[in-house]
Amino acid sequence: MSHVLTRHVEQASSGEQPPQRRVGLGLAALTALVVGSMIGSGIFALPSQMAGSAAPGPLVIGWGITGLGMLMLAFVFQTLVSRKPDVDGGVYGYARAGFGNYVGFTSAWGYWVSAWVGNVGYLVLMGSTLGYFWPSFEGGNTWRPILLASVVLWVVHALTLRGVHSAALVNTVVTIAKVVPIVTFIAIAAVGFKAGIFNADIWGHSTQIDGASLGSTLDQVKNMMLVTVWVFIGIEGAAVYSQRAAKRSEVGRATILGFVGVLALLLMVNLLSYGLMAQAKIAGLSDPSMAALMKDQVGSWGAGFISIGLLVSLLGALLAWILLSVEILRLPANEHVLPKVLAQENTHGAPHVALWLTNACVQLMLVWTLFNSSTYTDLIYLATSLILLPYLWSAAYQVMLALRGETYEHGAGRTRDLLVGSLGLAYAVWLVYAGGWQYVLVAALFYLVGTAFFVWARKESRELVFTSIEKVLVGVVAIGSVAAIVGFIQGYVSV
């Protein structure tokens, strides 16, 4: 996760520093980026969130769909990195290369908004977690936790301004540290697992959550999908940083290694929790529900241990996503898709303008949560919905390459990549459907606001602002934005 391009510094005649070669990111650092950005808060809140949506049977089906779908997306990023080594920026670069500047902009902008909204969710949960130690912090969105969250935000901001290389080292250490409490929970849950509790209502026919049934098997699978996506967001992290990798081949390897490792942890945490406590009771646990389950198994020390682990994890995820969010602004700014000021770097090599903009948005939304009832779950649903289209464009780009035969001059692997890309695309479309039309409308509103930056960038570079097709796309975004505003006013759209 280092801001470490291989670069040469010319020696001036006045006797400046001699040329320096800065080494790019290796496999370990890239894998830490993937794992660090994927393991944030979701896994610690997973038991209660899943228990409120699905019984064990539908849960296994849902995880099967999610695991296969996300594996296809992981293969998509792995394939595109090797077949299109000249395209940088992951989800942004593939959307732009395949579908033009404006679609590339929406992918980068949606990813960026998703990243900083997710960081707000992390900070709210951080405050809520501290409520275990200090009751006045409970809930995470009162003035005390918001004040502390603001301090934490700007401390991390200052660290990042000192250079992303330093921040990357911190992230690698934190990534290792936050896996320890998760593995500890899995070991204790495996010992305490009771098959009778797990099998009590395996298909959810009689279980009720807050007086309501779980619905059909299909309903239960659909309801859990956005939660599963949230815990996998970050799978594309190495691809976003592809420009900074020491070897392109290691970007794909890091993506697969990170995915497999995190999937194993998620499955064990989720499935084992159903054998520790009745589903309806798990659904009623406050976040982080993993801590409450640990307390039930081993006493108060277990809850405290998990809470500390979550705090470490949140700090690591916050750092990882701040880095990803500024990187996804820097690359489009260098390619006339966003204003070039967002690509400016300070003397430490940090994109400081993009960093200030990102964290200013986080701070404003933190203040906004003081006056609204938005919870951690509300924020992650919004963040998840905004990242779905970038995933969709990446999968669609691989399908396009395979259909055209581009980069497949010798034919090898074309059929396989077409199948993988099609499965990844189908999964991405399913996610958009499962997420619900409300979030699509809200995403359109964010895109419309961001379009002003796109217009600024195109005029700044004296290039054509919109093609004919892009004008149609902007019209669709505008219509969706109007529908979102009307929905907010009439109450059928909420965030």
C-alpha cells in the first residue's frame, strides 16, 4: 500500500541528491493491502447482521453464491492486470478503457465516495465499540464519540501526509495484529459449537426477528447479499495500486491470496456463531456482535479482547481506505478525467489535495451523523451500493475483450476468460438488483454532483467534455438524481 513508484530523480548541476531508485510494492505488501482493506469492521459485526437476514441453510447458499461470484471478480482483476498492463487504476482504469471517459469517471467517483463513506462507518463503529469501556460512547453518533473520531481522523491524516510509504508499513503491521483476535474467536467458537443449536431451524421457517418472519429461502439469500459484499470490498485493492507494484504478476497473486484467506475467516466466523446461540438472540446483539458472543462463551475478558481487536482493525482499515481513496482520485486527475489539482503531491510524495478533500468529506459526514439517526449499518449499505457499478464495469470490460479477441491473438485462454467474465458480470448485476433501486438513485445523485468535477477537468485540458453517448448517460444520471430528491422529500428514499 505504499506510495512507492519506481522513479528516477535527476541530478541537478548545483549538486542536488544523486539519482534514487525507489522500489515498488512486493507480494507481501500487496497482499496486506487486500487483506487490510477487506478486514475492517464487517467481520466483527457479521454474526448479528447475518442472523437478522438468513437461517443457516439459506446462509450457506448465499455464501456459496458470494464466494463463487467474488472469486470470479478476483479472477477478473487478476486477468485484466496481466492482459492490460498499460491500464492503471483497477476499477477506474478498466471502466475508462472499455467504456470511455465519463464511465471511467463514474467508476472512480463512486469508488471514492464509497471509500470515504465507509470510513465514516468505521469511525461511528469505533465510537460504539468504545461504549463497552465507557457507556457514554454507546451508539457511536453522540458528541463524545464523534469528537474522538474526528481526532483519530486527523491524526491518521497527518500520518498519511508524511508519506504513504510510512503509512504502508503501519498498515502491514496492523493487518497482522487484527487477524489475531479473529483466529482466537474461531478457536473458542469451534470448542463451544453445539450442533443442536445450529440445526434447530436450519431453513428459517419458524424463526422470527423482531416479530417478522425471515421469508422464503430466496428472500433470505437476497437479504444477506449486501452484507456479504461489504465484507469483501477491498478485493480490488491491489489492482487499484497496480501502477505501484514491483511486478505486475504479483498484483493478481495478491488478489487471489487475500481473497482466499479472508473468505476462510468469514465462513468460519459466520457459521460457527450459529452454533453458539439461538439465531433470534444473535440478531438482537449490538455491534460488535462477535464481542457479545465471546462474552457469552468465556466471560467479560473475551468481549474486551475482541473490542480491542476491533479498534485495531478499524484503525488499520481507516488507514488503508484513506490511501485507496486518494489513489483513486490521483490517477483520473493525471488523465484529464478529474481536475489536475487532485494529482498534486507534497514533498513526501503524498497526494495532499486529494487527501484534504477526502478527509474533509469524512469530517462533514461525521458531523451530519450527530443530527441524523444513521447507524453503522446504514452507512455500510450506502458505501456498498456505490461500489457495485465499478465492479460491474470491470467484469464487463473482460467480457468485451474476450468477445473482441483483443489480447487473445493466439486464442489461448479466451473461452475461459469469457466464462469467468460472464459469471463475474452476472454476479455484479445480481448485486445491483439485490441492493435495491433506492441505493441506485442515491448513487445517481452522487454522480451528478461529481459531474461538475468532470466538466472542470475536461475544460481545463481543453478536450471534448461529453461524447454523444456520454450526453445520454448524463441525462440518465440527472433523471435518477431528480427521482432521488423526490424520494427524499416524499420519504420513500432514505439514507
